[in-house]
Amino acid sequence: MINIAIMGFGVVGSGVAETIRLNNEAFAKRMEGVTLNVKYILDLREFPDHPLGDRVVHEITPILEDRDVTIVVETMGGTVPAYDFSKKAILAGKSVVTSNKEVVAKHGAELQRLARENGVSYLFEASVGGGIPIIRPMWQCLASNQVESVTGILNGTCNYILTKMERDKEDFSTALKQAQELGYAEKNPAADVEGHDTCRKISILASLAYGKTVSNEDVLCEGITEIMYEDLLYARNNGYSVKLLGRAKKDAHDGKVYVLTAPHLVPETNALAGVNDVYNGISVVGNVVGDVLFCGRGAGSMPTASAVMADVLDVVRDCKKFIGWDEEKADFLGDVNKNVTASYIRTKASKQAVISAFGNVAVTEMAGYCMFMTEEMSDMDLAVKIKSLGEETVRIRIMK
Amino acid sequence: MINIAIMGFGVVGSGVAETIRLNNEAFAKRMEGVTLNVKYILDLREFPDHPLGDRVVHEITPILEDRDVTIVVETMGGTVPAYDFSKKAILAGKSVVTSNKEVVAKHGAELQRLARENGVSYLFEASVGGGIPIIRPMWQCLASNQVESVTGILNGTCNYILTKMERDKEDFSTALKQAQELGYAEKNPAADVEGHDTCRKISILASLAYGKTVSNEDVLCEGITEIMYEDLLYARNNGYSVKLLGRAKKDAHDGKVYVLTAPHLVPETNALAGVNDVYNGISVVGNVVGDVLFCGRGAGSMPTASAVMADVLDVVRDCKKFIGWDEEKADFLGDVNKNVTASYIRTKASKQAVISAFGNVAVTEMAGYCMFMTEEMSDMDLAVKIKSLGEETVRIRIMK
């Protein structure tokens, strides 16, 4: 019997306990009879009505001191005290499995190193893409590739909102409200809709793909709060779907890696355009395999618990391994403002002003706005032209 | 330095050599300086102009006797002599990595057991889905799930032909000929277009998912040779796309697993409907994670080599592990003829004959055929009705 402790008994932590209850027999079959036992649940709250209510502790000390506990599941969210607790658990000789993207994005490399030094594992499959296996396939199956790009719809809340806005012809705030009522969005939705969650996840994937720490603070981050229904309609009429993407791309010419988080018009011919609702989709292009796409539920209690459990079972099988990247700060990041890209523009400026700034582009007039697509140009050049319009203007990148 | 031998220097084997040449430096970085060396190439032919031409041997003995060779890559195809050679290599204490679905489908469980007994690995990521990571994600990441179903577009040749028939309004034989000219189909295309290749692959996935040997000989196997352009047109007009699917599904009521290979009308709302050309797509439904989809190039030299190399690097990292299933024959297979499903029917019988057999169904008349969709019924019931039509009749299952 393997004893585990769950730190943080919220949506994901309780899903982990439920997964163990549901599938413990099936696990045992695959693991030569070994079963899992949730010995401790660390939470500030009490859960008197939960079958595991008697396992609840309010301090980490008993977990750290109990040598029978070999695996700690960290599903707390936030960096304080999750980072400190994870570190303590690793230093106490326990493997740590986490779904916490904040900790992985900020302290992942350090915890990976400490785990290595202490002969344990620090695994984080659940930190990106919910239940979709992505960290391990990228690390392991694509080990034989040099990664040319990673492009992902990484936030289920944003994807749900964008899908709903288009389908139900709603504005952003109405769709957000419904997402909150359904539990798909937090009461304070900023981390999702302003792109920070996506930004952390693409930073993790970029770190993994290119081997050094890409800090989300160095990654351009735009959200979806300015998007209107009319933008989605214009996009659809022109063969595109609007998606919030995290992108990391190695430029073949200068060798730099360009990482950003921003909404994009994705051509309908691209499989990511068909990833809707709360689903996530991640496309990886390798120099040998070509493009591979992974899709599935990117969030939610059980899908995320599924990924956590995959890591737990990996530790149980004692297949010790290092998955991760250097603590050293990435020195290969390019300036995304120099990226050359076509854009969709919506502006309150007049058609005449548009044509005088952008030349003879095809302008659609809708809901008091002029909408059009630009040629490919750098962000710096685009900024000059947008400024010359002198009116409220929204820009969305067009993915090739 | 790790020495490997490549058995079979055809499309995949030479892709493996090329991948090592391209990415050896990158491998070394991930493997603490270890590099790979192709010490032997076993093939009946000579390759005097290839940079590795001097490594060619025509017998397996030197490979078996060379203790410096720790990994053997088997990319021969067919079971003779690939099965025998793989067994000998394992018994000689070498890990074997294969792309050979015939051997894996027929002898996989035995070779997995022998590898385990001899402290080496038998890995076969490349046997299904080409470059798409699917074996390892199913085994590892979805370890925490009980698999409810696996549904896959597993043969790139068939998918290319079906895509081309619809896009270019061609009949089957014209599209096949083009596929052959482009190298997507073999001169003798039977294994692909009659469904045998798909059947072997779904048998491998079903064995992996449910733990005992599902023999492809026990799996119903229908190909795409009878499909006409008009079937694809009818399907599209009704919101479907026609795909050759391998399916394995555990029935929640009787606990049986139903496995089959057959073309299906796939609803356009299902992501598999959007997997076109030579791409493969595999959808796995787990009881915890929900549905997860993997897509990518399902065949070709480099994508398949990518999957082979992932296994090779796994062995190099010395993460010894068992991936596989029991040699015992599956005792859980249900009779697919008892499956209840709706169908699309194309028949030379008259509209009146159709309505007298199937009731008041909506009949489309095209190209001298009556086309319609049936209610859900068992294959046995359907067979009786089709027989009563007394004319040439083609049936394609409709996926829910």
C-alpha cells in the first residue's frame, strides 16, 4: 500500500480522492497489487461529511514527519504556501505531484532540481491542459524532435466564452456571466479572461520545449475582454474562428524563440479552429514528426485529477525520472514586437481614415465600426498606423 | 555512446537513421552527453551510396553476438522473419523497438513477456498512429482511467483516398491510383483499403486498453472498396463525413468489449470528422478524463521514425518498463452483430421496395440508387431487411 497526502481539498484535490476511490481496483491490477491510500488531507477547512473527513489535518508537519507518506499531491493553487510546502515535502524525501501552474511557472525549475537532488520526482502533467496528456508526450514521445512551435488553446473558460458569444450572438459580459453561473469561470475572472492563465501555461510549455526558464512576466499577454460579437461574426464570414492562443515559435532564421499570449483569427482549415467550448487543444510541430494535435477537456475536477493520478502512478511504478528545464533564465527570447503578422482591425475611425492609413484595404462597416484585414507588417509599423487613426481601435492577430 | 542496430532499412528504418543524424546533438543534451551510434544495418540489400553503407550486414548473428549493441530497432514489416529476429534479440539481452504492427498484433504479448523476463524492453509506439504519441499516453497518462472506448482513423491511405474522392468528386479507383502515384498507397493496396491494417491497429489498442490479447482475426473487418463518391456526397449533404474507423467500446451494461473495423458516417460535430488527408486521429474516452483526441501524421518515414526514436530514447534513459497486455486470449469480446446502430443504405432496389422493407424513410435518389438512413437496429435485423431488397445494396454504419 502506498500512502499519499493531498494538500488542498478543493475541486482538483477532491477529484483525486474520488478517482482513487473509483479506480483503485483497476490501479492495483496494473501495479502488481499495490493500492493507494489517502492518509492525509491538508486543508484549513473541516470536511465532517466526507468519507475521508477523518484524514484532514491543518498543518503540514504530520505529513512531513510521517515516513510512510511517499507521495504528496499539491492541489492548492497559488504560490503561497504551495511553493513552500512543496519544497518542504521534497526536502523530506517525498515525491510531489502538482496541478498548480503558478508554482510550476514560477518555481518549477528549482523544485525539479531539488527533486533530482533528493532522489524523488516533481511531476506536473496536470498544470497544463487539464486531463490532456501533454507534458509527458512533449517530453518523452517528442524527445526525438526539435520543437519548431507550440500553439495552444490553453484556457477552457476563454474558449467557452468565445464559443458562446459566437453561437448565441452575445456580448462578452453576458457570456462571462453565464460561464460564472455554470462554474466555468471564477468570480474574479481576471486570471482567465486577461490571459494570465494562458500565459503561465505557454511559459511552462516553452520552458519544457526549449530547455530554460521562460518567465511568464517576459511574455506578452493580451486577453479577450475587448472582443465583441461582431469581431467573431466578421471572422466567421471570412473563414476564421477567434481563439485565445498561447504561442511559442522558434524562428528558423535568427534562432530566437517568440512567445506570446493573444487572441488570434485562426483559419477554419486549422484543426484548432474546431476546438470549441471548454475544450483545450495543443498543436506541437516537431522537426521529425511534423504536426501533432492533442485535444480534450482542459479543466474541471475529474479531467485534472486524471492527469494528477497519471503522475502519481508513474511515481508508484518507481520510474524515477526528471522532466523539466534549467533554472537559468531563457536567453533565447525574441522581441515579439518585431514579429511580422497580418491583423484584423476594428476601429471607430472613418473608412477614409482607414484607407489613408492602410491603403486600399477591403473595409466592412458594421455596428458603427470599420473592420478590415491588414497586410503582414511588424507590430511597430502597425502601432504607428493605428495611432494615426486617432480613434478607439482593436487589433487581433491573424494566424497563418 | 549507445550502439543500436536497425533491422530493415526501408522507409522507416532509413528515417530512423536520418533522425539520429539530424538530432543526435539535441539527444545528447537531454541524455547527459550520451550519443547514439548506428553500428549495424540488417538488410538483404547493399546501400553503397549511403553514408552508413559500411554498417550493412545480411545476417542477424553479428548483431546478436555483439554485446555493445543494446538496442535493436525492428522496422522490417511482416512477421517473417521479424518475429523470429525480435525474439532472438530479446533473448540475447537486447531491448527491441518496433514499428511493426503485424508482429505486435500477433506476437506482442509474448515478446512483451520475454522482454520482461530478460530485463529488457519491447516497445512499439510506432506500430499505431505513426508519429502520434498514443501507446504511451494511453498506457501512462490514462493509467488513472478505465477506458470506455477507443475510436480511431488509423490508416492514412484510406483517409487520403476518402478525402480525395470527396474533394475531387472521384471514384474509388481513380483516387487509389493517385494515392499509389504519390506513394501513399502500396502497389498491392489490399492491406490498407480492405481494412486489415486498421484492424490490426485497433486490435493492438483494444489489447492495451482492456489487458488481454484481442486477435485481429476475431475482429469484424470491412474496408472502403465499395464506397462511391455519391455516398460521400449524400453523407456531406446530411451533415456527415465518411471515415474508416477502428472502434473498441466497453458496454456499460454487459461489460463486454465490442471491437470492429468499418467505414462510418461520422457527424461533422465530431472532431474525427475534421481529420482529413493522410492524417490519423484517435479518440480515447476514459471514465475520469472524459474524451481526449490525438491527431497527426499516421504514416510516412519521418513521423514513424519519430515514434521509434521516442522508444529508443526511453530505453536509453533506462526507464525500464513494461507496456503491454496478457498473452491470454481476450474473453471479454461481445458479438458486434448484436450491436444496435443506425445505418446509411445505398441500394439498386426501388423506392417502393425500400419503403416496404424499412417503412417510411426519407429516400434520396441519385445515380440510379436509392439512399436513406435507417433507424437503430441490430446487424441481424438489418441483414434480414437488406436481403428482402434483393438487389445490390451497400451499408455504412452511422456513428452517434
